[in-house]
Amino acid sequence: MRVKRLCRELVPDLRGLLLQLFAGRIRVHRGPQVPLHGAAVLAGNAVSLVIENVHARDVTHFPSVGICEMGYAKEYYASLESQINDMRTSEEMEYNYDVEDFMLRIIFHNLYNYGSIMSYCAPYKDCTDCVKCPTAGYNKFAWKVRASCEELFEECRWNGKVFDCCRYFKPIQTTMGSCYLINSVQLVKKGGYNWLSMEVGRGVASGELLLNVSKATSAYILNEEDVPHMLLTTLQFTQIPEGYSETVFLTVQNIVNDPLVQTVDTEVRRCIFPDEQSEFNYPKYSYSVCVTECLKNAQIKMCNCCHHNFITGDNDKSPICMYEGLACLDQKDVMFPQTTIMQPWRTNGLVCQCLPSCTEHEIRVIGKQSEIEERNSRSVMFKMLALPTQRYRRQIVREKLDIVVSVGGILGLFMGASILSLVELVYFFTVRFVSAGVLGKTDDDDEEDEYDEEADEHEEHELKF
């Protein structure tokens, strides 16, 4: 009975002590409360970013490059003219250049300007003998007007060696429209058949990627998990006029992660690995992918549809905007919003809570030079100016085992607890508790048996008399 009473008294006290401990506070004697943010303090500084030297034999991978076709007012789009002519119901019906301007602005994002959707189409809304703006099927129009890979690329060279452009440049839908990416993990398997080996190191001292294109384009320097986006303005280079030639000089500072970094919570390391999140329509996570999906969700929330450029493929079932939807996007200024309203430090506009990728490298543009040549095509060359001598390393400072050790040390310091005390506690509440209960029950049975024997003897004694 004493053991049971002692257990009833100890269990609530022990339970309250453990609750206070895990809540982050313990009370020592009668002094003030001491904050014990054990796990929070240790986990908050669990990851650090350091700089280390790059070994001379280490290989540096040339960044991925994206090419997006741009709209050019002086460009002749025969396919678009053909489609508008097909809208004519009679030979007397004149060609509508306002409809052409409208179509160019919804196909090529760089030609779009705020308020231009309804201004081109409204005058012809009630017209019966003129070509009107189409009200749906804009993604099909864009697919027919935009140049294919074979039409866009003329020649591609890596360190002076020609390679098949369309074998390595694969199409992808982005906020900038249809683009072509080389060495993107969003499209091809790294190191596979469609992955071009662009390594710079001891054997190859320089890296030069030369691209000759036939249309007005915008080129992007990207990490392998990124996609072209309106936020990447510092790494965007446009080649619009005919004969335009540009050379971009860049450097790359890589980042590597220790294997245990991925075991740390995302809120602690403040980055996301490309393979961790799959709720997006893109296969891999990146900051640009997150921002793209953020803008897409904002369009759907405001206008119940999204721009046709945001449809990534056949598996993307997001609603595509028709004419009324595009007018809504235009009115609310979320079709191609200003980049400033997508920054987290802004107090107004669209805010996207996106973390960077844990594997994205630091790409710096050192300089660039351009000239106009006497030719019809355009060209851009990306040249790595120097091999990196340092790189970033994201490593773990404290593991979960360190937290356990620290908590154990605090318990030993303030409460005199140890592993032996824990074993004794387990022993007390299991073996000792059960043994005491069994022994107590046995003693009660023995007392009952003795009482029954005495009663039987007393009855026999009375019968004799």
C-alpha cells in the first residue's frame, strides 16, 4: 500500500517536471525561471555556410543556358498573318492589323503593356464585316507562331566545337513564353544522352558557349534547376536587332552540401533541395519555379484562370484564360507584373514566400560587350572568365545527437540526473512496481488463508464440545 501511495504522489510531479522541461522552462529550487530553449537554440544554429578552397583537380560545371524567343515589331510573322487571313469570311473583308498587334502582345510577353488587351479589340466587338479578335485558343496560336527549335537555332558551339543544338536544347513553358534550355534537370536526366558535358577544370582551362539564332531572343544564365523568369533580370541578355552580337563574361562560385544537411528541417537551413517538393508542375524545385507557381496561383485566385504561358504540359489541368480572363489579368495587372511587387520586403502587391534552392550556385556577370554586324542573324557568347578558386560549403554544426547530449548535460547539472538515474527510474516504475504489487497480493492471500484456517479450527473445537 505504501508503494502504491508513493507512486501516486511521484507520477504527477514527474509528469509536470517533464512538461515544464519540454516546454522550455525548468524551475530550480525557489529561484527565478531559467529559459531552456534547448532544441530551439541548438537547431537555430545547426547549419553554417563556410568558404573553402577549390582543389586544382576539381571540375566546375558550366551553368545552364536558356533561350526564349522575343517579339520584334520589325519581324515578319508569316504564320500569324496566315491565321488572321483564315479568320476572314469573305475576300472583301480587310486584314485587321489591330488584331495582329493584339495577338503579338499575348504571344510575346515583351510586347505586352498594361491596358493593351481591350484597347485593340473593343472597337471591333460589334463589327459584322471585319476580323475580330479571337476569344479562345491562344495557346494554339502561340504554338503556331513561335519558331521551332530548328527554325530558331542556326549554330551552337562549345569551346569552338559544333554540336547539335536541338539535341541538347529542349523546350519548356515559362512566364517568358516558350523557351529552350540546355543542361536543365527540369527536362533531361543529368549525364544522360541529352546532357552536354560542359566541364571546366584542369584539362579545359576555359569555357565558351556560342549560340547563333535567327530570331530576336532573350538569353538567360541559369542554375541547372532554374527556369527563365521575369525576376532574373541581372542574368538576362536580349538580342533583338538583326546582326546583334554580344559576349558575356561570367564567373561561377559553386556550393556543396554535406550529406547530413538534408536531415535538417527546411525552416532551419532556409533552403530546399530540388528533389524535396513535388507539388509543383515542374519536376524539380527551384526559386524561379516557386515564383512561377506563385504568380500562376495568384492569377487563378483573382481571375479563375491563368495565362497560357503558364501551362507546363499535358498533365497541367489549370484553367486557361480566354478573352475575358485575359482582360481580367490585364485589369488587375497580374499578367506580367512588375518584378518589384514580387519581392518579400515590399508592403504592397504580390508576395511570394519562396526559399532558394540548396544547390544553386553563385553566378556573377563580370562584364559584356556588344556590336552590330552586317548579317541577318544574332549571336551571343557566354565565356567563363576564370576558374573558381573558392566555393561555399553548407555544413551541419550540431546534429540531433548533440541536442540529446546537451539536454542530458543540463539535466545532470540541475537535477543530478544521469543514465543510471534513468535506468533506476525505469526499474522503479516497471520491475519494482510489478513486484511490489505481486508481493502485496500474495501477502493478502496468505492472511486470508490463515484466517480461514483459524476459523475452521474454531468450528471443529466447538463441535467437540
